[in-house]
Amino acid sequence: MTDLLPVADALAQVLAGVEALPVERVPLLEARGRVLAETLVARRTQPGFDASAMDGYALRAAEAAEGAALTVIGESAAGHAFSGRFATGEAVRIFTGAPVPDGADAVLIQENARREGDVIRVTVAPRPGQNIRRRGLDFRDGDPALAAGKRLGPRDLALAAATNHPALPVHRRPRVAILATGDEIVLPGAPAGPHQIVASNTFALAAMAQAEGADVIDLGIAGDTMAALEAAIRRARDAEADVLVTIGGASVGDRDLVQAALTREGMSLGFWKIAMRPGKPMMHGGLGRMRILGLPGNPVSAIVCGVLFLVPLIRALSGRGDRTLARRPARFAVDWPANDFREDYLRATFALDAAAELPMVTPFAVQDSSMVSVLAGADCLAIRPPHAPAAQAGDPCEIIDLNAAGY
């Protein structure tokens, strides 16, 4: 079957020439999930002074042996530094985050002091430097803080804010248009004829695209006519979609009109058959600046193709360095037959136990590409290379962990 493109080659074609989308600046509160376009550098030093890590008393450790008595001469609070001067035998009441007074080299926590009026008596001697956060402990002005290409999560936004960046340079969100096709499908809740089915692919692919940071344009369902398909394709172009995902009708049968409609609109076809299961009749091409992914109509095929091709394309357009979903080593928990010439993505569950060094994978017995219930019950996709020999329980394999990816 030399006319079928290997999965790795197909992915290379999908990503060929893809560049990150233009940069825009957004406020911190709008930056979650966006991809940083430039390395972020700290604009301040934190802490900017030696700060107390605890509530207690700032003092000189050499004067604070167990049983020593020290006179409290003032107070240092967060935002309100002690302005006096230390002398021998003195201490300053201090609170967490407050500046350590000049001359003090330790903070005695309040639990280790007994106070009597303006005098404290040390019950546990502190060490020099104890409970003090030194200036620049966290970061210093000019230090690299966040690397370009990083997708920003809550912890990253905390660091960006702490380094004094109110807005961040990020890549524009990819715009992904999704078009379901076929006279046989209807929307959930709509009346369905005896030979129609309820559309499900759009909702899974839209959720996947949104999870990856894309804006989704729902083009609805186009019937099996050239006029309906061409009108929907033009709506995608008018919306300036970066990616058009079509579902169904991508083959070359008499009623598979999607490829023909796209070609009439000017698409340059890359490929339309891949050596994989499920998902063999997947199409890729370009229509001006808009990239085309024509996914199969069977739900499992469409969603697996989304995992393998749509996700990396969105990530590449977003400027991310980690384009593909991670694969992790595992072992089969059961015997499994030899594979043919296509790369297989088995819907499977896995279990972890104390005795197993790797996840133990059990593929579902029925792997039909129409079975949404099986896909929904799967934890992972177990990958079988082309011509893989029969596997026995305990043999190694690789998986894509769908739960870890949030899919």
C-alpha cells in the first residue's frame, strides 16, 4: 500500500512552513493559556531588601544566647521599616515581610522569646542569618524569568506580575473553523430521521481546539451539495480562519464532495490518505493562507486525527515548542495480535499498581472507529507501529495519555 503516507511523514507535511502567528500585548488577566512570544526579564529585584521570614525579633545572633535579655527599641512591619539605630543588647519587634534593620543578622521567632514589657528573654538561641530572606533571594533585576514559547499558566502569571510586567507579549490565538458535512447528520436535540445520526465530532474537536488556546468558529453542518459546501468554505475565508477543519466527505466516493468543493475554491492538496488506523482517509491542503484538515466522518477517526494533527498544528501556530502530545512507555496487560501495514492507535485503559514499573495497558476488545462510548471510556491511545509482531502480556508499548492531556 505505497499510496498511503506514514503518520510521521503526514505530520511533517502538516507542520511544514508553519510559523507562529503575529504578536500582541495583552493584560495579565487575559494572558492565561496564551503563548509567550519573547523571553520575559525581571524588572525589579525581589525581595528588594533583607526581609524577615517570620514574626519575631530582629537582633544580633552573637548577643542572643539562650537566657540572654534584650531591650525592644522599636518595630518593623511590612511596608513600614524601623528607622532607628541598633545598639548593643537591643532588639526590634519584626513581622513577616518587614525589612530587617541595619545591624541585625537574625530573626528570633516569637515562640522562642519570652517578653516582659520592653525586654525579651531568649529561650532558644538563633543562628546567624536564620529567618532572613536575603535581598534578591527570589530574582534580581535583569534575570530571565519566563522563556519564549511557554504557554502561560497561573504560576507563570504570578511570576510575570512579581517581576513587574502588567502586560505580556503573546502570539495571537489561532482561529479554527469547524465544518461538519453530510445529509445524514443532525445537531443534538434536533429531530432526526430514521437513517440519520446525531453530530458529535464538532463538539469534541471544538473543545480540543479551545483547550489548546484556539478561538473556534462553528460553521455548522453543510449538506451534500457543492453549493452548500462552497458557501461554508467562503464563510471560513471571510472569518479569516487560520485552519479549516472539515468533518466527513474527504474521500473520493460519488457523495464525498468536500475535496472537490475545496479544489474548486482553489485548494492545493497535500495528501488525503494516511497509513493509520483509525483515520486513513484524512486530507491536508492549503487554501491561500488558510490550512485545511479534512477529517474522516467516523467519530473516533476524527478525534484521533485531531489529537495527532490538529493539536500540533494549533500549537505550532501558537508559537509553542512542545508541538505533539507526549508519548510515555507502558506495557501490555494482555496478549495482542500482530499489526498490518498501518500504524494503529488502540483505544485502551491502563492501570498502575505498586508492582508495575510502567502502566499496564488493556485495549478494548472492539476497536470499531464509530464507537464513541469506547473512546469516552479510554484512558489512552496505545500505539502499534506498522507490521508490529504479536505482543504478549508484559511486552513494551507506547501510549498517549488522554486523561493527562485533558481530552
